[in-house]
Amino acid sequence: MIYLLLLISLTFSTTFHTQIGKCTMEIYDGKINNIPELIDIIKSETKILVSDLGQVTQKPFSIHITNDLNKFNEIAGPVPEWGIAVAKNKSNKIIMQSPNVAQISYSKFKKVLKHELNHIYIYQIPQYETIPSWFKEGIAMYYSNEFSILHKIEISHFLWGKKIVPLIKLKNINKHGNITLQYAESAAAIESLIYYYGENIIIKIFNNLHLNQNFELALENAINKTYIDFQINYHSFLTDNYKWVFLLRSGKHFFVILPFILIFGFYYKSYKNKKILKLWELEEELSN
């Protein structure tokens, strides 16, 4: 009885209203500070999603934050070893490891929370089952601001190795593949949509999804091109924007050799210009 009372006292629970439905948040074993801030984040993020992407049918959902790996596995069920949070579709719940268990900063923890809230929102979208993983994960990373320079370096590295995963294979993310690369490509796909078709393209796609269009049709009607056309643009976007980002991995060494690269570039350009001038002179002599 004493153990049970102690366990209950270590579990914090609260219920509050959000723009996508009533939320019940449970924190096991305490050790989470700034609970009011977490509630504000949940309310704010769901409000942004509804404002930007459209209203969904409100449905109760829950968030479980655990301070014990066994408790996390008990509630979450089968999760890859690298998984520190998961959103469940059927039960409409988010299960997360606390920052000290996941060994992440509180700032990163808040981004992960926003990421999973995006999944809860998308679960309520009509034709959800037709939405590919790259779009779901890309949107979640876009709204949680998780697309970092490290993700871009990962893309750059695999571009040079010619091992980029085609977008069509990211319809279902391979949990046994390079997960960082797959998530990075998913985020880059959203960036490429905005780059080629404008800042309102994501809203247009969601508007079509709310009209019960399947994902491929929703995307094609939004961009006025075929799905294949977008995939071609996407791969061009990766090459044009991320191919040389790998140089940033060199850190301070890159900035040491940068002057030599610039000097070499200057002399090489001068050499090429001289060759062009000589060619013009030769052509002029021949014409005379």
C-alpha cells in the first residue's frame, strides 16, 4: 500500500484543451521541470498546425513522459533502439523518454515533443493512409525546426557516394536503414517543395487532403505537375543545394585551407582567361 501511494505521488497527470482535442499528459517518476511550459508548447503548437494546415476533427489524445526505459517500452511497445519517442495512431498517444533517459537537452526534448504533436495532427487527416513517410516526417521536422546542418552534411556525404535514397523508396521509411539520412531527405523534400512551388504549397497540399483527395492527387493538383516531375526537381534540389555542404564537416581545418582554395581558384581562372584571349587572337589572325 505504501509503495502504491508512493508510485501515485510520483506520477503527475493533468488534462487540458487543445485545438486538436482534449490532451491528457502524464509524467512518470517526476524529474520534469517547467510543466506549465510544456502545456503552453502543446497548446501553441496545435494552434499553429490548425491555423496553418486546417481544422481536423477533434479527438482526445494523451502524452506519456517516462523517466524509466522499462516504463517507456511497456507503454510504447516495440520501438527501434534509437527511438526516444513515438506517436501511436490507433491509441492516439505520444510516448516519450524524459531528457535524462534519452540523454538529450531540454531544448531538443521540446523539439521532439513538437515533432510528435505533428504526427497526432496528421493522424486526423482524411486519406492519412495514402500519405508517404517522407511527407509525414518532413512536415514534422519542418514544424519542429529539426532540419539541422548535420542533416545537410549527411545528405552531402551520400550525394558524393551516389547512395541517396530515391524519394519513391521513402514512401515507407526503412527503420533498419540509415535513419538520419532518411529523415534528412524527408526534411529536404519539404524544403524543395517550398523552393520550387512557393511558400503556400504546403497549405495547398493540406487543403486538398482535407477535401479527401489521396496524397498523390493532392500534391499534383497543388503543384500543377506530376508526382514524377516533383521527384525530378527534388533530386536536382539536393545536388544544387547540398552537394558541397560536406566541407563544413572539416570545421576549422576547412577555414585553414580556404585561402589556398581561393588563391588556386584565382590563378586557375586567370589561366583560363588567358587561354580564351589567345584563342581569340588566333581566330583574329586566321580571319585576317
